Amino acid sequence: MVFLRFSFLAALVALAIATPTDRSAFIVHEHRAQPASGFVSTGPAPSDAELTLRIALNPNNIAGLESELNAVSDPSSSRYGQHLTPEEACCWIRQAQFRRALRRHFLAPDKQDLCDYNLPGWRRLAVQDTRFPGKLALQHRVSVFTHSATDETTIRTLRYSLPVELSGAVAYVHPTTTFSRPFAVPKPQPLPSNSKRDTDPTCADITTISCLQGEYGIPTTSATQTNNVLGPSGVSGYDNEFANFNDLKQFLAKYRPDFPATTKFDVELLDGGYNTQVTGFAGVEASLDIQYTVGVASGVPVKFISVGPLNNDTVSGFLDQINALISDPSRPTVLTTSYGFDEEDLTLPVAQGLCNAYAQLGALGTSILFSSGDGGVAGNEFECTTFVPTAPSTCPWVTSVGSSQTILENFTKNNFSEIGAAFSSGGFSNYFAAPAYQKGDVDAYISSLGDTYNGLFNTTGRGFPDVSAEGVNFVVVAGNETGLVSGTSASSPVFASVIPLLNDELIAAGKSPLGFLNPFLYSPAGRAALNDVSDGKNPGCGTSGFNATVGWDPVTGLGSPSYPKLRTAVGLS
Ligand SMILES: *[C@@H]1O[C@H](CO)[C@@H](O)[C@H](O)[C@H]1NC(C)=O
Ligand SMILES: *[C@@H]1O[C@H](CO)[C@@H](O)[C@H](O)[C@H]1NC(C)=O
Ligand SMILES: *[C@@H]1O[C@H](CO)[C@@H](O)[C@H](O)[C@H]1NC(C)=O
Ligand SMILES: *[C@@H]1O[C@H](CO)[C@@H](O)[C@H](O)[C@H]1NC(C)=O
Ligand SMILES: *[C@@H]1O[C@H](CO)[C@@H](O)[C@H](O)[C@H]1NC(C)=O
Ligand SMILES: *[C@@H]1O[C@H](CO)[C@@H](O)[C@H](O)[C@H]1NC(C)=O
């Protein structure tokens, strides 16, 4: 990855007419017709504005990495569970060609070992402003784009060019044509007003840890393997949020009174992430994610990985996080992220770059879970003429988690039923094709639709979510206040907390942790260990959305976890 301080004064490079043999010629590398929705151009960028650009190379053989990932993640493979080392994963990423050309244009690193790239095809290299040769043409118009709802401004372009001899080797230059809009933050609702109660034995109005344990048969006993063997569960933090230790303490005292009072979580800060611990400023999302990982995954070490604002760009934050985890020998074995984008906000190369990085991390043995989004088939849009898939959920190498809702009446342990939550985002990617592990499910669902929604979604795309979990009325303590939060943001931590408990038992039995989950989840044994959710729908874009059905569907995926069945399915007796 090349970091370039790029001043727009220097950017006014005249475009040469590209001829294939002319080394100095430039060719348009990425362009988009209009900014991401919600952004309007509010004038040219000031001439002294600067962007820190990264240059990502195409990986050497991404199909090879994907095939390795499947080989170690598919229970029917002889190599199941034999996760790759970073060096092994790197073989599929190393991009040896174009080194000279890169050096010519971008002062490539002296280092010969291109395995130094932690992210597929990325180069880390500090380049001084003054040494930058100014050969990268951010072509035409670099503008200030203002996000209408928040007035936040960002500098982007709708197209840029690269030297012809490099265009084939470079995946993307970022940030240029990819937009990251502010995340929607969950707003806690007050506790049920009748009694101001904060527990509910029937689980009818309030979801607590014990409700989830009851519903899904999640063990209440502590993980037994020592921390450094089991590895931490990672919880991603963005948006300058932190989770407050006192909030967690208060939450656990009430909802996990069996836990030691010293129960805490670790914090890792990247890119200037915040952890001020000031009461009143704790983030609701961070509090939710931490309380339902620490609280559900009994005895599992949890690490909050807070990615700060130094990039001025969330997509760069996602890239930095994954980069840091790939090169971290004590990387989490499970990672849950309750943040995402509309797929269309990312350009295809950037979405692919992120997805390649998740494939790499998955091949090393980390289970990566993302919430699917809270806008039904509309993603993050209020108005839409076609359905809006969300990223990184549409990446085939992550596990996307949608939301279900318990039919609350007459809830008893081991006798409850779930329907898909109306906000649960799901649908089909416009960027990634349905991968082999789910192709049959996606084809069957789409053929059952007939002509319904013709033209509103991509019939060959990767379907999401993969699975679901309860996501309604979670009690959360944030900033010393107790409230209720709903969303797929709640569901991903719950599903993600089942995994380290299984890993703990697997390790105790001398087996490997689960790693990339989907080939297992979609296998006959895996799907039989999930509670199929076959009712509910996810409206949006002026439609009633998709229906949850028997089998996989784009509202609740394959269904919610049943711990006892999952234990058996992963080979524990
Ligand atoms: C982020 O914005 C600040 C203020 O404009 C600027 O000083 C800084 O260099 C920017 N960071 C990057 C990585 O571009
Ligand atoms: C819940 O139980 C009550 C009383 O037994 C019964 O009348 C009602 O139909 C039940 N509701 C559902 C959804 O089964
Ligand atoms: C489960 O609950 C339903 C609805 O209340 C009831 O009809 C059924 O008998 C219950 N089943 C068991 C096994 O308790
Ligand atoms: C539909 O998805 C495929 C990948 O399955 C992609 O190649 C194609 O471009 C997409 N079509 C549209 C119109 O987005
Ligand atoms: C948190 O709230 C409780 C009352 O619910 C109060 O006693 C306590 O002082 C508060 N703590 C802080 C740090 O504000
Ligand atoms: C969803 O189910 C309802 C009721 O069965 C049906 O009328 C509707 O056509 C279905 N919609 C889709 C998109 O499958």
C-alpha cells in the first residue's frame, strides 16, 4: 500500500492521449456516474486540500486463495480445519510483476519481499509529499461533496486515471470514487413504561442474556480453555465510540450475577480510536456489542477493537482493521462487526479489496460475522427504485447475520417460535456471484419468486444474510442509562458469541476452531443445527420485501442457532 500525500495543486496533470506503448499515458481506471446517494457536489476542492491515497494492487491469484479458504472451511474436505499460516495465505496474494513500473511511477519500496503486504496486493510505504512525482491523475474534477443529512463534507472525485502500464496491476486508489457516509446510530428506547422494569421473565418485552440462553440453549458455564489458546473474540468499534467499563459492570451485575465482578474486556485502539471512559459519552452501539459478547460468551476473552477517525474515511478504517488483524499473531478467532455500507457506496474494486482481505483472514481461521443492516430490502436508503444490498455482508467470505424476533406470547424455554424481523436487511449482491456453498439455495429461492420483483434485484448475486438471531428489544446500559435497542447490530454479537463457545469445546477435544463458517453452515449437518425461521418479511423500497420461507431466505438466512444441535453438528458428542 502506498500512502501518498496528494495535493490538488499537483494534481492538475494534463491527460496524455493513451496509447498502449506510451509509458507516460494515462487511462481512466475507475469512474462513477454520480456520487453515492445523499451526497451533493458543493464545489471544487480547495487547491491546498490533501488526501492520503493508498494504492492497492490486484492479488496474484485470488481464485487460488478462495479455493484454499474453501478447502480448510468445508467439513467434507480432507483439509478441514487446517487453517493457513499468514505466509501460506500470502502466496496467493504476492504480486511480483509490475515492481519496476510501480517504482517508476510511485517510488515502490526497496523491499523485495512482496509478502510484506498484509492485505492482498497492498503496499505500505511512506512517501514524502515533495517526492511524489504527481503522476497519478485524479482526473477532471476533485470536488467537495456534502452529505445532505449531516452537512459533513468529504473530498472525492467521480473518476481518476492511472498510467497505462499500471492500470492492469492496480486494483484501486483510495479514497477517490468510494464514499463512506455517516453510520446510522441505534437510538435506545425507554424501558416499558408500565413498570420501568428492566427484567422480564417471559422475555415478552425485553430481551436479556438469559432469554437468549434459553432460546438457543447457549451454555451458561464458563469456557474452559486458557485465553491464549482460545484467543479473543473481536468486537469492531467505529464512529469514535467506546464501551464503558462501569456500564458493563452494571449490566453484568444485573444480567450475569454469576460472573466475577472483575469481568472486563480488552481494548485495542487503531487509527486514533477513542477510549476516554467518560460517563455519558459511551456509545450505544459499542455498549450493545460489548454487553452481548461478554455477557453471552461466558468466560471468553473479548477485545474491543476501536478504529478511530485518523483516515477521515470509514472504508479506510475497515481496511486498516483487517490489515492489523491479519498481521496480529494473537488475532481474534471470531470477529463481529455491527457496521456496514450500502454496497453501491463502494466501488466494485474497493468492495472486492475488502472481501479479498476477509478471505485472507478467514483462511487464517477467524470467523467473520457482520450484521446485515436494518433497512429491510432498502439497505440504508429511504427512497429506492431497486433493492439496496449491504456490504460487507454481500462478500461471500463473511457470515452475514440478519434478525429474527421471538413470537413473544407464551414464550417458554425450549418452546418458542421466531419470525423474521421487518428491519432485517437481506437480498442479493450486484457485485459478487452466489458462491458454490449457497448456489442451490439462492437458485431455489429465486425460482420460487417467479416474476415477482423482476428487475429489482440481481438474480445471480450472492444472497444474504446467511443466518439470523434474535434482534429485538435488547436491554443495554450505555452512559449509565438503561434502554432497549433493536437491530441486526444486536443479532451479530449473539451469533458471534455462540462460535467461541463451540471453539472452546472443540479445542478441549483436540480439534480446530471453526474459522470461516459458511461451508459448514450450509452443509446438511450445519443447516440441520439451525432453527429455520419461515415467517416474516423485510419491506422496503415501496414493496413488502422478501418473505422468510422454509429453508434459506433473504430475511433470516438459514435461521438462528441451536447450541445443542450445533455441538453435535461440529462433531462434539
Ligand atoms: C484528515 O483530516 C485532517 C483535517 O483536515 C487532516 O489534517 C488529515 O491529514 C486528514 N487525514 C488523512 C489521512 O487524510
Ligand atoms: C398463549 O396462551 C394463551 C393461554 O394459554 C392462549 O389463549 C393463546 O392462544 C396462546 N398464544 C399463542 C400464540 O399460542
Ligand atoms: C409450545 O407452545 C405452544 C403455544 O403456546 C403450545 O401449543 C405447545 O403445546 C407447546 N409445546 C410444548 C412442547 O410445550
Ligand atoms: C449481477 O451480479 C453479477 C454477479 O453475480 C454481476 O457480475 C453483474 O454485473 C450484476 N448485474 C448488475 C446489473 O448489477
Ligand atoms: C449511575 O447511576 C446510578 C443510579 O442509577 C447512580 O447511583 C450513579 O452515581 C451513576 N454513576 C455515574 C458514574 O454517573
Ligand atoms: C409473500 O407471501 C405472501 C403470502 O403468502 C404472498 O402473497 C406474497 O406474494 C409473497 N411475496 C413474495 C415476494 O414472495
